[in-house]
Amino acid sequence: MALNNEELFNFLSKRYDEDIIPQLEEYVKIPNQSPYFDPEWETNGHLDKAVELIANWIRKQNVPGLTLEIVKTEGRTPLIYVEVKGTNDTQETVLLYGHLDKQPPLTEAWEEGLGPYTPVIRDGKLYGRGASDDGYAAFAAVSCLAALKAQNVPHARSVILIEACEESGSPDLPYYVDLLSEKIGIPSLIVCLDSGSGNYDQFWLTTSLRGMVGGDLTVKILNDGIHSGAATGIVPSSFRIARMLLSRVEDEKTGVILPKSLYVDIPAKRIQQAKSCAEALGALIYNEMPFVSGAGPVTQDLTELLLNKSWRPSLAVTGAEGFPTLQSAGNVLRPYSSLKLSFRIPPNVSAKQAHADLKKIFEENPPYGAHVSFSGDKTGDGWEAPALADWLEEVLDSSSNSFFKKPANYLGEGGSIPFMGMLGKKYPQAQFVVTGVLGPNSNAHGPNEFLHIDFTKRVTACVASILAKHHAVHVKN
């Protein structure tokens, strides 16, 4: 039976309005931070509460052929495993992915009337931590299949994985994928619902993700703090030494990362896609950033901004230790400085090797004989999508035109989805649809995070169309 797009969208829109959004409001209320940010997660029980909320909703949908299991190994975060039987005329498998753990709340930074665990619907957006990153994914994945079944449109056997430690680098997911490998099978299509979009006007496909190397750069020059009047001019500041070390890896005038081993040749197709994306988005590429008055981006070249974000290494200092607060800071030369460093690295650069290279650069020949260490706490490889099959490229455009009145567009993302490289290596024959609802100003991980409700409905409809087309292409002759 052919898919009726109008019926599909009406089905999904009603389900979101009457059922999914109220459930997401309850989900927002749960402070289920990822284990990296909540080491006592097992005792606190917030992750388990979020798992039960989502699992109970899935069970109540009564989707024909659906089975659900909460998989949990001692010492590891839980995983929701869902399987939906496919039509008998194909042996194909689709794997759909999302996660339910959240970033820290940043409570003090939210606008008045908003909060990380206080759901608020305003101007068609659901505000609150985690709804768009990535609580909606489980609801969207199940609703896609329910919508197809409502029209008796066939689809392949579908497996849904909802993990609970993505924001910690997905340390448990490879274990569960191996544990469940026989049950999962060999997917020919993998749909990841945890990425971003360039605007809210069309369907977006993520073509690449940067990897990450995170760690603490610590410089110790004294055993104890000393009166600054007595020490300065004799003892070098630990912070100045840290600045010197950062200059080994970054040009502070331009932000350009210096080690050549952290670069790759950018594929010509990705450069062309960046140019097309720049034409579609224009100044929105940087206008969505909350610059202070008078500030602006590193360049006005929009294509270069997109390539910087997706295919070039960069550094952010995201935290510090060894510094007293401004109010409690006395005239003391501090004994040490520690900086939390977050390097984003291009696809196809080994995160493990990048960490080794950075560690050597930082620790070799330390200035003034200071004790210097760079300890990595987060590493993950980037990922580049394989070439699209003709059928997939066609349905991406046709579904986007149906539900947005514009063709699909393609974007390299600057962030990481840690397990994508692992899945790419494990299932090299699979086609990938990496998409999501994190559009301009949605502010994942930051204050005032929101889910754009209408956009989410349309993205879900596009994914349902892709599942229907996948079956039609792979049906047995």
C-alpha cells in the first residue's frame, strides 16, 4: 500500500499534541544527568526513572509485533531494546538510535520563567533540558512505525536502541551492541536521531561528525602558595606557563590549531556541500550564536566557517581549577593551574593518536622545569557518512519536499556522537541517516534548551517516509 503523506503527518501531529509532548514534559522534570556528571546515578535513580517513563509509554502504544526489553548489566547504565517485526517479504533490518541521558542543568543561566527541569511551552517550543537532546528520539522512532502500521504500509524489521550514557561518551553502548549482536542482526539502514539541523525549513542530513580529545592540562610550579609580593619576579606564574603550553598547540591570534597531525584533507564533495549549505543558511550560520554587542565570528566567509566547524580541529578551554573565586582571591602566587581542554578533531583522525600527540607536545621540555601533565578523560573518533545510495538520496529530497516544501540539505556537524564511528566500522554495508531536531538557538547543553514542536513532527514524518521507501527498495522479488 502506498504511503499517504497527508494522513501520515496528521497521525503524527495528533500523537505529538495529545500524547508525546505531555510525556516529554514529564521527562524534562527528571534530573537524569549522564553518569559522567552524576557519579552516584545508580543510587540517585534518575536514569532508571527516565528509562521506566519511556519504556512504559512504548508498551502502552500496543504497536503490533513490538517487544521491549530493558537490558542492564551490573555496573553499566540501562539500555532500552525494542524490536518490531517487519513484513514477511523482506529480511532487511533497520536500526534506529537515540539516548535519554542529559547534560548538567546550568540552572542559574536560564531566562526568567524557564528552567532545566521545569517544562514550559512557549511559541511552539518545549523548553527544558533533554527534550531535543535526545528525549524525543524514542517517541519519534516508535511513532514512525506506528504511523506506517496505521496505513498498512510495510516496513523492514526494526530495532530501536535507546542508551543512557551518550553524554558520557557512550562507554556502555559498544558492550551492549556486542551483547545483543545476534538479536540486532545486520542492519542495512541505520537511523540516528541525535544530530542537528541548519534551519527549521527543511530536512537535514548530517554528513560528518568531528571527534573529540578532552583532558586536563595541569601545571604545578610550587608546593604551596606564596605571597605574590615576595614571589613574583622570582617564581614564574603557573598560569603563564599554561599559556605558553597552549601556544604550542594553538595560534592565539587566529585560533588555528598548529599540530599538522590533527588535520586531514577535506574531501571535495564536503567542500561543495559546505558551499551549498552556506548559500542556504547565510548569516544564520553565526547570527544564531549569542554574541555580545559588537562581537562577531572569526571570519565573514560563510563556507570557511562551516568547514572550520566540521572539518578542522579547534580548542575550547571549558573549565579551570586551582583558582579561588574573585571575592576570596588574595595576593598569593598560586602553586598550580589546571585547565579543562576540549579539542574537536576532524573525521578520519584517530582520537587515540591525537591524544598521544598532544600529551607529548604539552609534557615535553616543560618551561622552568614545572611539573606538567595532560591527562585525557574523553576521547572519541569522528565519522564521515558513506556515499548515499540513489534510492536514499531520492527519498531524502522527496520527503523533505512533501513535509517542508523544500529539498533536503546536508551539513557537517562540529559536535560528536561517539558511537557513530563504531557503528560505521561494525556495519560497513549500511546506509546512514543521521538527523535530529537541534536547530538554531535550540541550545543543546546550554541554558534555554528547547524542542521545536512543529519541526520535530515534520522530521518524524520524513523518517517514516524513509523507512517505507527502504522496504520498497529491498522487498524480495
